[in-house]
Amino acid sequence: MKRRMFDMFKSKTLVSSTIAVMTLSVMFGLNQTSMASSTPKQGKEGTTASDVNAAPPAAGQINPTFTPYFGQSYKQPEQVKALYPKPDISFDTPAFKEGKSDFTTQEEMMQFLKELDGKSDLMKMETSLYSLEGREMPLLIFTTSESEHSADFKRKPTVWMEAQIHGNEPAAGESALVTAQQLATGKLGQEVLKKINVVMVPRKNPDGSYYFQRENAKRLDANRDHMKFELSEIREVTKVFNRFKPEVSIALHEEGVVSDAFSDVGEEGALKYHDITMAKQYNLNTPKSIFEKTDDWLINRAHRDLAKSGYSSSTYLVPERSDKGEYIVSEVGTEPRYETTFQGLQPSFSLFVESRGIGIGRENFERRVASQVAAQTSLLKTAAKQAKQIKATVDAARAEVVRKGETVKDNDKIVINSTTKEIASNNRMKVVDIAKGEVVEIPVKYLSLDKGVPTLERIRPNAYILPPAYHEIAEKLQIAGVEVSKLKEEKVLAVERYKVTEQKADERYYQGHLLNHVKTEVQEKEYFFPKGSYVFQMNQPAANLIAEALEPEAVDSYVTFNFIPADLGNELPIYRYMKEDKLNVEAVKN
């Protein structure tokens, strides 16, 4: 996936246009299966999972069958495969070795990277990160600087890249290895590394890659964990992310080709078409300069470069059908549970790249990897070309967030919830008619987050305060990159408190939680705060992540995920400090 990024889904009716409901029930589903398990009407040449895999399942895992580092749940008819010719390019990463029928194993990846590290003065590999089952998660640092602590390293923007957070997205991981090779020993590194640093995690879910499933070894989606931090892999990688504080973040994914939304197109249904789809994160708390320039400086250039290389590309969209039979496509990705949104709220330029590939095994694999590499190369070259502007823009945006946190103003509001806006024009989407083996256009209703509209806002506080017992909340926010403080002395303070006026819990589990949806009213009141009460000051770059975690109505808040219990009529143990007077606090060490 992705952003974002991402789950595939069974087509449902549009329950609500709100971002929270749409993203949970449509884009990402309340189930945890890939869209590759859903197939359109089968043509004469179309086959399903039972035709491809016949092995028994792995204990405790998701897939109904298990072959290490391989899976296929849909076989494309020949007329469809013909639309995606093999590019005139070759790679020598592990998956392309002669006679290879599965994807790159953990052992092959590590051997490849160790050899690459030994050949290059531009690459350093660290192996201190491990998955739940003990597999290494290598960290690759590409730079011309002597060290990450040097002035030369710090003057350049850093680009963070991560791949295969979903184990069944092999072209994302393989393309990362190709890009790593080109940075370490190829012309790409010579061209860009004088102006940017690149830090890469090429396989963020090695256990899922082994079981060839979307989820990690605990059957949870790691790309839903970037606020709750329940998975060790995400906790540790996030700490490394915050060690570098990158200015640009790129997440690499694959998306499924199959969608029930297109099942009545033509005689046999339709498949997704584009080689590559891309999108930024759309959270409206992102500083405006970064929000707008992510498209202008990075994504739009990549679309143009892909077209020149012969690859089709578009914005990442999630399709579905309404009760009226309309085709609806939605931009997605406001929730910080997703890597792209979480990283973008640091803030940084943050986007994801998706190749067309979940569920089709090794079909079109060379093209899937090549199109990914083309997109990544474009993004890295553009980042290098715009290095000074990117660095200055992010520095200014982070400083702006800090300045806003120093004051409390009626016109400075944080966005807690938002909704899409319909783009009213003659919108059409390209899909592949399976029976004809042709690209056709269908009319669609387009719901935009780029033009999203806030539905709940509150004035930005100077700080949030929690009683001293809430260590878990403080620890989670520290992992997120938040600077946490404590009151040095007991204090009576006038603050705003939340009272729950509406409350409804989900009936189905989402990532191990029954989500708790609340509405609150906010009133000013005096409270006694003991010494050691936690203070989360808003004059820091990660301030908007604090609000996403502690505003009760936020879709990924710690109330929503039950880390802070809330019931109807409760006063919540979260307090908004609305004065500009400095609190007497001391920093909490990580």
C-alpha cells in the first residue's frame, strides 16, 4: 500500500462522507483482508487463489495457504497482461536471479545489502532493528557527509524512504533494493547525494514478507500503528525516524488490481489500470506551505517523468459503488495512524507511491519494479534539485508551528475532524476492461481531501495536561517525537476540561480495539494538579500530533482507541491550558 499507505476492500455503499467513516469502512475496511482475495467476474483465462496455491496455512497467520515469500490470488488473462509490456531494462537484485520463482527472501536481502555496503563509500548499513520473530530490519544511510552529526549532513535535507510495511507488496521492497543499489554504486548516488541525504528501511515488515501477508506476525496491520505504537517494529523504526527528523518522507507500496466496484464494467468486470499512483497526506493540520508544495514540487514532476518513461500514473484513489450505482472515487489519508500522515505532521513533505500488483504473483513484476524505480528516481532527483527550497520550507514550517504554540489566539484553530469536498466536473477514471483487454474510461464522482473541509475545530491551547498516572500516554507521545514535561510543583490551574455528551463504541474490533466514538463539551474550570502531572507543550514541531492524540473526537485519539477510557457523562482526564503564562516544568527524559 498505501497512504495513507493501503487496505483493499469489499465494495460497500457510502455510509458517510466524513473522513473517519470513509477511511475506516471503505478504504481500509474493518476486516483485514487484501482486495486480492476479492475477484471480479472470471473470464475464460482468469483464475483464483485455489488455482495458484495449494499449501497448508501457517499457524497463527492470515493466509489460507502458505508458501514462504510468495502468493498469488488472481491470474490476469493474457489480454490484460499484454497491456503491461516488459520494459527494456534489467535488474540484478535477488528477485531477478535466473530461475527465481518466488520473491526475495530475508537471507537474500541481507546478503545483497551486506555486499552492497562493502562496495560503497556512500552507504552505511545498521542492523539494530528486529521484527517480532527476530528478523533483521536493516537501516541504510546514504550520504557524502562524514557522519549524521556533521554540519555538512545537517545542512542538507534528508529524504526518508520505507518499503514493504505490508508483506504482500513485493515490488515495493524490490524497487527499494534497486534504488539502494543505484544510490550506493550507481550514477543516482553521485548525482543526488551531494545535495540530499537518504535514509531507507527497505523492508519494514519482514515477518509479513516471509508469510507473504499484509499483516505482521501478530496479524495486525503495521500501517495502522503509528499513533498507538503497540507493535515493536513501529516503535523502533519511529525512534529512528525521529533521530533523523527528515524533511521528505516517501512510503513505497503496492495496490491490488481487483475491485468489486468495477464488477459490472464490460462483460467480465474491470481492473485498476495505472502502473503507479501517488498521493500526499491530506491532514489539514499540515502547514499550508508544505501541503501545497508537495504536489507542485514533487508529485507532479514525478507524473511527468513517468509519462516520459512510458508508464501510466495517477492520483491514488479508492473506488466504490453507491446505492444508486454511481462510481465514487475518494482521496484518502488524513489519519496519523498511517505512516505517511504521521510523518507529514512532524511536519515534513510526505507522500506514498503505489505500484499495481497485490495478488498477481510475479506477473508484470519487471514492469512493477521498473515503474516504482522510475517514480523514486524522479522524486529523489527533484528533492536534490529543490534541496535548498525544501530545507528552508520545512524549517520555516516547523518554526511556525512552534510560534503558534507560544500564544493562544481565537483565530488559530486545530482541525480535529474534516470531510471531503466533491469536485463538480466531468470526472472520469481509466480502468481495464477484462474481456476486451482495453483501457476504458468510466464516469466517477470525485471526493477530494485536497479541498477538504473542517467539520470540528478548536482553538489551539498552550499545552495539554494529564494527571501523573498517565505514563503510557506520555511514553507513546515520546515515541512519536513529542517533547514531554512534568510540573515541578503542585499547582491549581484554570483549564478547559472535556465532558462526554455522546458516546458510542464499535461492535466490531479494529486492530484489536473496539473504537470509542465520543462528542464532548468544553468548559473552563479550576483543578488541582499534583507535582509530576504530565505537560505536553504546544510550542514544538510535533504539536499537531499532540492534538491528534489528545483531542477526544479525533479519529486516532487515545480516547478513540481506549487508552484513555471515556463513557457518557464522564469528565475526561485531559485538560487544555489556555493561558500564555509559562508553567514551571521540567523535561522528561526518553
